[in-house]
Amino acid sequence: MIVLDSSGWLEFFGEGTYASEFAGRLRQPANVLTPTLALYEVYKWMKRERSEEAALAAVATMKRTHLIALTEQIALTAADLSLAHRLAMADAVMLATARLFDAELITTDSDFAGIDGVIYLH
């Protein structure tokens, strides 16, 4: 199982440098966990930078994966991880989701560099 953080999804939708790397990992959406917070971040960015139509299309693609709601357990684990690694709230939620589901987090976000269980593409 894997978790793509928002930077990974935006790389994929924006056809960035690592878009093909993320596309390969998305070939099996049943193995992808998507925190609902990632829906928020990707929808907001896509709507602001592209269009509402593009944002809704992105959300439709993301919904093919397993959506993971923010639970009490994820929230508290995220708070602990935020303190331990100096992560922003959204980043900590992504990492907490990965940890609680025994998944790898895949990202292009340098804030995750050097954290166990994270594949940081740079």
C-alpha cells in the first residue's frame, strides 16, 4: 500500500518531472490510500491554478483510490508526528495515514526528506 501526498498528486496532474513515476504507481488504485485532506489540497490548487472543471476531474481520479477520512487516531498520530518531525498539519496527516495503514508515503515535498517510510523523489 502507498499514500501519495498532495505534492505527488499535483506532480501527476501537472505532468511534472516525476509524473510518469506517479502514473506507474497509480496503475493499481486499489493499492493507493488517499487522505481526504489531499482531496482538499488538490481540489483547491487545481481550481485556483487551472479551472473548476480540472479540479473536479482530479477529484474523480483520486476517488478511484481508497479515501481515508481524518479520524481521531489519525489526528492524534499526526500531532505527534508533527512535533517529532516539525511537519505542517497536512504533511503530518499524510504521514500518519501512511504509518497507521503500514504504507509508504511517496512525495516530492522536501519536508519529508530523511523520514523513515517515506519515498522522497527529488
